[in-house]
Amino acid sequence: MKSLLEAGVHFGHQTRRWNPRMKRYIFTQRNGIHIIDLQQTLGLMNEAYRAMIQVAANGGNILFVGTKKQAQEVMMSEAERCGMWYINQRWLGGTLTNFQTIRTRINYMIELQQKRDQGYFRVLPKKEGLKLEETLAKLEKYFPRHSQHDHSAPGNVHH
């Protein structure tokens, strides 16, 4: 519990930017910031840890998500260390609930990555090549990424 407190895990969002469904996890508010209940957090983190061990033991993939500035680097490096998928930029609505649509965009991103790697962008007219590069950069910024860049989309999503 002490390490969670030292890491600042208890600091939530500004009180004006909250989701009412998260009320049960909020301990209090101070200076316009929600303070998260660390006792609940610790219990739920242990539960998530046990679930991730089970998923990894069965050869499954884990999606690491850390979009706050403080978590972006750590999340990316840990996902890369494990060879798992990660999102460390803005969370896109529907990433889990509308994964079929998201998967088509991920597949398109993978297709563009393969074309770029094969030098296809260089043989196109300059304007078309740049447009595809911009499209790919935008997709790579916001969609789940796999640290191994194995050019395969993540499997089914269960929630």
C-alpha cells in the first residue's frame, strides 16, 4: 500500500472530468482532484495480477493500457519486455466494445506497415506516398501496438 501511495496511484482525474460509474472507487476529493481508494485498488490489482498470470500461462495476449503521461513510458517498456500489445496514447472509444471494427483498422495499419517495409511507398508519386505515411503515423499513434511488430492483429477480446 505504501508503494502505491509513493507512486501517486491514488491521484485520479479532475473532479469535473469524472465518470459517475467510478464513484464507488473514489475515496474523497482534494483540491479538485479525486483521490482513489487504495484498499480497493490493491485488492483489484492482485485480482488482475492473478488473471494475467493465468492468461500468460495459457499462451494468451495481454493488452497493456497506460495513457496518462506518467504511465506512457513505463507501460510501453513493460509491454515490450513481455512481448505484448499496448496502448499508451489516447484511448479510442469502442476499442473493446466495437473491436470488430477496430480490428479492420488494425489490419489496414498492418498492411500499410508491410507495404512501407517493402519499399512500396517510395515507388508511389511523392504526394501519395506522403499521404500513406501520414495515415500510417496516425494509425500507429492511436491503435494497439504489438512490441514485436509481428504484423498480426490481437486475438479476440473478452471483457
